[in-house]
Amino acid sequence: MAHFIPLDATVYINRASFHKDDWGIPMEVVSRQEYKARVDFNGNSRLVRGPEGESITFACQVFIKGAVIIGYNDTIEYYSPTSGWVVDNPK
């Protein structure tokens, strides 16, 4: 029996550059690759109470078909219906 996950979203993996300029600041992204993926929100949502009120923290899970190597210094760019395009490091 086959299991299918619909890949209805597009994500971009921006590979981190290990080259630094004269000031020690990492240079621009070397490569950007596009993947079809599934992006699920609020898998691990929780309510955080702060001094100014409440805020909701949510998690986003990205499923990409195949073995895609993503480093902790790379960034993942995905579309959120509430925030628009989001760029974040994998956690």
C-alpha cells in the first residue's frame, strides 16, 4: 500500500556561504534551490503569556520528497498564509 503526501507548496533552500568578506561578515547566498513540498502549521502550537499580553508561538513542519541535505546555516523560505514569505533557519 502506497502512502502519499500532497506536495502543494513551493519552498526554497538557500545554501549558506562559508566565505566571509574582509570584515568577517558572511557573503551573499551562493545557491538557491526550489523544491515542491508540504508545509504544515501549528503542529506544536503553544500559548506564551508575557507582560504585555498573550502571544501564540507555532511551529512549521516542511516535508520535502527525497533526501535533501539541509545544514543549520542554510535558510528555508516558505509561504505562510498569515505572514507572507518567511525565511528561517532549520531547527
